[in-house]
Amino acid sequence: MINKIDMDGAMIPEVTDQIVELIGCKPEDILLASGKSGIGIEEILTAIIDRIPAPKVTPMHHCRP
């Protein structure tokens, strides 16, 4: 995710290239956001749901004390 994209000096293409080079992701996998202006917040939440698997829960058996 690139945050603060609403700022004048954001340099989105340059930062995107740096992230792709650093971690090897695809440019289209990088989310653009601005918490201040609310840009991209819904996309971030959707990406969390889509990209991060739910935790595996082991049911606990109720034991008597």
C-alpha cells in the first residue's frame, strides 16, 4: 500500500517501482490510499478480506473444573 497519495510530492509511479523491485509484487497488487482524505479505504478493507486467510480455529471442549 502506498499511503498519502493526496500529497503534492507523492511520486506514486516512482514509489510503485521501488516497491515492485524491493518485494517482487505486481504493480496492480499495490493499493493506493490516503487516510486523511479517505481514498482507498474500502479497497484496503476488501483486500484484507480477499488476501488474508481467516484464522483456523480449533474448537475447545468444555471441561468441568
